[in-house]
Amino acid sequence: MITIVTEEEWQMQVNQLQKPFLLFKHSTTCPISAGAYREITRYDAKGEIPILMVKVIESRPLSLKLADVLGVSHASPQVVLIDDGVAVWMTSHGQITEQNLMKAVAAHRH
């Protein structure tokens, strides 16, 4: 999982990835987000697709900009599956589970 802080870092990562990836918007002060972080970390250990993380409090302008650019309402915690610059799936809060992430990525591959 790669933490990004600026729009420049976002652009650099998106340009390098050239494949589907997950964006995880994480609040470092929220217990629900802490649970989501544990779930996405378990998923990340499988190494299926890259994951970019934005800490919403520390990088609020970037977090809001990404919601705007991707056309998804801002939430935290939130996971967005992005393919070719487009948000193709999104979930938030208690729905962020290792199993839901596996299902979403698998469904998108077919």
C-alpha cells in the first residue's frame, strides 16, 4: 500500500500503474476506519492489485479533489476501484472487508 499526499504523487502513481488499482481513503482518528485499514491490509497481503492510500485528515485537499475527479461522494473510510482513470466500484465504512474487496476485484476482471 502506497500513501500519497499530493496531487503530483497521485498523477505519478496513476501514470505508472496503468492497470486497475484501489484507492483507500483513511481517517487516522476513526475507529471504523481503523477496522477498514485492518481489512484492506489483509487484502493487500495477497498482492492482487496496487492500493493507494490517502489519509483524509492529513491530506484533506487531495481527498476532496479525488472525490471530485472520480465523481464519487466523499466518505471515510472509503475504497474505490479505479480502472483507466474511472471509478468502477466503491464501498465505504463497514462494507470494507477483505471478502468484499476480493469479490469486487474478481468481478471486474471478468
